[in-house]
Amino acid sequence: MNIINSTIHLQEMTFYAYHGVLPQERIVGAYYSVSLSIDTADISEAITHDRLESTINYAEVYQLVAEEMEEPSALLEHVAGRILLRLFAGQPLAHRATITVSKQAPPIIGADIQRSAVTLTAER
């Protein structure tokens, strides 16, 4: 068998955080979700020998996402970019990643919007 691509997904991680341009957003906070897809280098060792060190550790990735979500930013773009920078710094098997950071019910006057979101894709 020849694995040509492998992608790890952490979908709809939910956080309560204090991101936003408006001062009130940083006081009241809101619910956010983060979805992350990580294309990995060769993980055949994990497939054949069931070895965690041969793949992406989901718990480590979740922890770094949680830590970055705790740090307030004005822009979702900034939050997503920080997460990707840390992902590539700490996960040597990650070679490409796509992240979506969504804010539930963004405070736009007169708008009925369930979510606003930013999606970034980066390569090592």
C-alpha cells in the first residue's frame, strides 16, 4: 500500500474568548469555533506500528489552539495566523494546514449573521 496523502482533522473545537475590534467584545466575549486540517509528512510508521510519535499528537495541537484562543486579538486573521505559526514550530510532521476560526453571532448592527469566519491555508 502506498499512502499518497494523510490529513489530520480537529473539527469544531469550541472556546469562549475575548477577541474583537470593539472594546465591548473584549469585555463580554463570545463563542468561537476552530477547525484545523493538517497535511502530514510520511506517517507510515504510525500506520504500521501504532506509534504516536510518528504522527501528529491531537492533544498537543488542541492545547496550542486553546492557549492562542485565550490571548485576545482584534482580528480573527491574527488569531488564525498565530495558531498556524505555533503549529509549524511545534509539529515537524505538519507540512500544510488549513484553519478556520469562526465567531458566533458577530456584533454587526442590524445584521442577522450566525457566524463570521476567516480561513487561512499555509505551507511550511
